Amino acid sequence: MIYSKIVLNKYLRNLLKIGGTSFFALGIVACSQPKKPLHLPKTDLKEATLVPKPLKTVPTFSAFALDQYTSIHTPANGSLDAIAQFLSEKIKLKTGLDIPINTAEEGLAQRIIYINQADSLKTKDNEAYQLYINKDSIILNAATSEAAFRGIQTLRQLIPEQSNDTLNEHAIWPVPSGKIMDRPNFGYRGTMLDVARHFFDLEEVKKYIDALAYYKINVLHLHLTDDQGWRIEIKSWPKLTQIGGQTEVGGGKGGFYTQKDYKDLVAYAAKHYITIIPEVDMPGHTNAASLSYPILHAGGKAEKPRIRTDMKVGYSSLHTKKDTVYSFIDNVVEEIAALSPGPYFHIGGDETHVTQKKDYVDFVERVATIVQKHGKRMVGWADIAAAGIDSTTISQFWRSKENAITSVQKGAKLILSPAKKAYLDMKYDTLSKHGLSWAALIPVDTAYLWSPETYSGVPKEQILGIEAPLWSETIATLSELEYLAFPRIIGYAELGWSVPENRSWEGYKERLVGQQSYLERMSINYYPSPLIPWNEKE
Ligand code: TNX
């Protein structure tokens, strides 16, 4: 066994801090130590099946040999150690290699992955990173831990599934060499999961989060309440989960998150640089709340609360004139806001067919002040355009372009979730085993082939980003959830991250095939769309 001693003195560490130029210096030090040369395959970084596609890629046609002599190095202040740990765990999972962290000084490593704090990148974007992949070093420059985390996902995708055991005496995983300069097209790249129509437990949501993070999605909006179920413990109104949490579509047993569970989920998401946005849908979609506490019920045209396991929408409403209702909302927002480090609280606001327009407007405006009081920015489905909303508000386009445009004219920012393009609960085609079709059939190409930059007619500066919602009326298990989400969500991740010049259906299709081994290794169910030239399953 040959070890090369790498001397990383203070001078070099300082050089590393300035980013891109430093790897030359490292190369000199590493190469000055004699060692048996490795045989490296020719590669082409441009051919890598990365999703989302990075902003800029420059191949150098050699490789970094990831192997048992590789180590990860992080800055001395420890700020990126958690990221290094994450990378090491994921490498272990994929290759079986145990990659130590910060052992370079002990001279045990021949090749080093430097995760490097490069403040100079910060001005461009919070998530911008650079990857320099050389024969003996990989340098990841990032100004923030968030950016480093995004860069790590790119690196994970570049590690081949299989080692190359024939070129050398020991197994190496050749990572194609070159440089990648990357940053997102939109700061908000989200998906929504409806845990109200069918409940999904912590383990299921965590598995989903793992895959979302792999594709650089950074927001998970949870639709926590609806007519069929209330899914989050509210200590001041315990019947919401004692009664409202026990049902779901189709008659199953439902379920809910205790506040402890929810905190755990928020922390797990945060570790993956994903913000959870809680949604409590109101004044409509509130049958489960009114069933738990009949005092909240609107009466009038709204249907009398009863256990609902059907898929009808638009028949329920909170009372919009009772102070008790606003105390209730105040308590709910306060308790959930306290569990939510993210900046947003989603109030729903959609499909209020049994609420008078004037009452709806008053309601949304009153709830807006409650949300602000608890330190959050209000998000609502774009129906809230009917109300007086201000520039702190975020409006989510789902059906009506007119509502989207009106919201923006009133100063709100926009999230794009057009049902005809971005609804993960729409069937792929007439053969789909799950899903609805009220908005459209959305095959994998339709899901990808639209431009968030131009689709709504709203200028890009007013658009936070895109979000693909997954309503759960027709899915009861994780495998069914995955069937609707994958592979379409991978395309939405690319629409959110990659610039239009880098997107093409032909190229994407090939890169999607490259994701198949990941999906299979992670036991993620996906729809084997006939539009994609999948590899045959092994
Ligand atoms: C419309 S989209 C809804 C949901 C349903 C979904 C089913 C929106 C704001 N409301 O209540 O679950 O369609 O696709």
C-alpha cells in the first residue's frame, strides 16, 4: 500500500479560501510526493446525466479516482462539517467506501475532496457553487452551507454507480474531470404534498425528502388540513386531531403529526436545506375542523359537518363573522408558526364556493393580519387576489391566469403551479393507475415542456419560482405517491433550477434515463413512461 503525505500548511489553507485558483497549488503539492500512478479512463463531463443541468460545464476529459484513499477536507471553523458528513454517508451508501473527514494532515489520503468556504461567490446567489474536479482533488467552492449542499448533490450524481475494477489494483469510481459553475434560475423550487386526503407518516415523508434534496428542490409545502382530515396537533384545540385526524379519503384510519413529530420533520427537511411551508386551508376545505368543533361551522349554504371520505370539494366553510373563529385561527397560526423556522404560512383560500364573496374578502384580510402578527408571510392560492393583499403576500397560481395577474398587480409575488402543467396528481395518460384528470392528462414531456419564465404572463422578477402540487385523493401508499411524483418531479426540479438555454426535451430525456439507477437503488417507484428510452431493468 502506498500512501502519499500531503502537507497542508497554513499558507495553503489560506490559498484555498480564495477558491478557484487554489487547486493548482494543491496539485503541485500532491504530485510532488511519489506514488504509483493510477490508470484513469477518459471521460466527458459534458456527457454526465446531471439533473438539474448545471449552468456551465467545462470538461477536461480525465477523472478523479474516488477510492479508499480519498478523504474530505473542510474549513477549520467547522461550518461545513455537517455537509461533509452528509457527503461521506451518501458515498458510503452508493459505493461502500468509508471516506474520512479531515484526515489529510495525517497523510492518509492520496486524493482530497475540499469543501471550501468561498465568500466571493455570495454576491451572485445564496446557492451558487463551483466544482473543480481534477485528478487528485475535487474543490467545491461555496459561500454558504446551503450552496455547498447543492454542490454536493451534483457531485453525488457524478459518482458512477459501478466501480472500475479492471484498470487498477483496487476499485476506483472515476468522477469525470472538469469544472462546473452553477446557480439556480429560481430561488423557490418546491413541491406540495397533500397529507390531508390521505395521511403519510414521518418515515414516508422523509424518504420523499431524500429524493427531493437530490434534485435540489428547496421547498416542501405540506397541505395539512382539508375536509377529510386534520393532520397537525394543535394543543389549544385538541379535538382537531382527536376527531378530525382519524379519517381520510376512502375510509382509512387517517393519522396526524404530533407537534414533536412535526418538529422532527422540519429539522429533517432543514438538514436537507428544504423549507417546510405549512398550509391550513381556510375558510373552505374545513369540514374536519368544523366536525371537531361545530362552533366554527359557517351554516348557511355550507354542508353540515360529518365524516367525509369522498372526494368532493367546495362545500365547507368556517364562519367568517364569529370572533371565536378568529381566536381559533390565531391559536392555530401561533402554534404552527412556533414550529416553523421558514418565513411562510399558507392559508389556502381556494374553492370557497359556499362563502359569500364579501365575507371571503373580509376573512382573508383578517387572517392576513393574524399571519403577520405571528411573524410570517402569507401565502394563498391565487383566489386570494379577490382580497386586499399587499407586497408581503405570495399568491400561488393554480387555475386562473387572471387571478395570478391580479395578485401581482396588487404587489404580491407569484408561485407557479399551473394545474395543466405542474399538477403531480394529474394522470400521465389514460392508462395511469392513479390520479385525476380534471385539468389535463400530463405525460412526462408535457410536464417538462413549458416555460415558467413566460407561462403566466407575469414578468420573471415577480415570480418566486415553481411548485408542483401532489394532491392525494387517489393515492394511499408511498409507492402510489412515488408513482405519480416520479419521474415528473425530476423535470420540475430542472425547470426550477436550470436556465431555459440549458433545457431541451431531447437532452433531458437522455439525462432522465441516467436517473433510473438512482431511483432503483433507492427503491423509488416510478412510472415507466413509454416516452423515455429507459434501460432494461436488471
Ligand atoms: C383542486 S388546486 C384543489 C384541491 C384538489 C385538487 C385535485 C386547489 C387549490 N384545490 O382541493 O385536491 O384540485 O386535483
